[in-house]
Amino acid sequence: MKQIGAWCLLLLGMLIGIPSLVVYMGGHYSTELLQSVKGISEQDKSKDEELAKQKDELIGAIAKIASPTESEEALKAYAVMLRTYRLRRQLGIVSQGSLNYMTVDEMKETWGKSYTTYYNKLKKAVEDTANEVIYCGNELIEPIYHNESAGWTRNANAIYKQDIPYLQPVESGLDTVEESFNFTQDEFVKRLQEAYSHLSLQAEALSQQIQVVSKDQAGYIESLQIGNLLIEGETLRKILDLPSSCFTVVQSADTITFNVKGVGHGIGLSQHGANEMAKQGATYKEILGYYYTGIEVKVNN
């Protein structure tokens, strides 16, 4: 009887103890599993928030530099360029160019009733090029751009004083803008002397006191001799508020005229040229590959 009683107690212990152990162990591992799932969920949420932030910033950045009426392939090219700029900043790579944004309120004010249509067009350009950036070899490029060239883009050395392999001159024959700017002789001398107090220059016979010293192969003025000073073309452009430093100078009896081609510094991608290429059927990758020598568009994971 004692043995039967012992076996009964053992059986009862097994019936109660084993399920309890299973429940306990199951609860232990369920807690770890829940914590793991929660961690993954938070990581995914953080990643999604970062991607949404990146998308919004890129839309605002495109809106800042371009018209939403431009061709879709040109807008895609800008999306890849600006994403590359953004990644360079995240990695702490020093850049010459800037990255600015238009806020949603600014877009609404600027675009009015077309806001939703235009916003969705830029959003599509960002989504269609998701995670794509521009490399030259193993390095992210600095995708310098300008509004419109004077028919050729320029070598980076013209402004940045260094040769950059992907910023080489290319023909941009669809860029044809040209505009004239007139100054009275007295106004011209005043502006120059405000910038250079030690400049020796007389309003009379200005043509004899202005001489182009050098141009680059794209036709932009590198330097001029004005009076007793040697002045860079880009510097004179800023002093006189000219759209570019590709100009000729003509003097009449009391007026000095600057006939200017192009808008901007002329280095890298021409936005006008990119849009015209897109109208003719070029893809965004073809546009980027044309203006940036030897580059490759890659997906950055």
C-alpha cells in the first residue's frame, strides 16, 4: 500500500509539476520574444521616420532649385543630385555647394491651387529614384550645378582651383540665353571703387583702362586688368550683379555695356540643358552621365 501511495504521489507531482514548468518556461521565453519583437518594431519605426524625413527634405530641396513644371526626367536628375548632397553632409564630407529647402507653407503660397499636383510630381521624382546617389569610382561626387551655361560648361579648376575628374567641360548647345546690361561710366567707376578703395580708374576713356587678360575654354572671363588692378571675372560679376562671367564689354559715348551669356558659374550640370535634354527623350541617368564625366548612379543601402 505504501508503494502504491508513493507512486500516486509521484504521478500527481508529474501531472502538476511538468505543466507548471512548461508554463513557466514558456512565459520566460515569451517575454524575451516580446522584447525582441518590440525592439525590431521600434527600429523599423525609426527607419520609416528617417525615410519619410528624407523624402520630405528632398521634395523641398527640389522645389527650391527648380520649377515643378520641368520635365520629369530632369526632376529625377535633381532628386539624385540632391540626395547625393544630403548623404555627403550626413557623412561629414565638406562640400562647396549648398543644400536649401522650401517649406510646405512656401510651396503652398508659391504654387497656389497647383500645390497638390506639383507636390505629387516632385514626390514621384524622389520615389522613382529611391536611394540612388552618384559615385565617381568609390567616392560620392559633389554634384555642382548651375542655371544655364554659355554653350559649354566649365572645368572645376576655373573657380575651385583644383581639377575634379567628374567636373570637366562639356558642350551644352541647348543653352542660348544672352542678355545685355548697361552702366553709365560714372556708375561703373563708383561700383568698382566701392569694392576697391585703392582702385585708380577714370570715367573718361574706360575702354583704354579695361583689358581682358584671360578666358577659359568655355569663354568665361578668368581675369581682367581694370585700371591698376587685376580682377577675377567671377569677382567682377558679383560686383556688377551680372548673371555670369561670360561676357564682352562694349563702350559707347557715356555707357559701358556687358553682353552676358549664361546664368551662374557654369560648372557641372546645366539645369536648362538638363531640362532640354529631357524634352528630347534623355533619361535622368543619361543626363547625369553627360554632365558629370565618368560617374555611376548607384543604390545606396
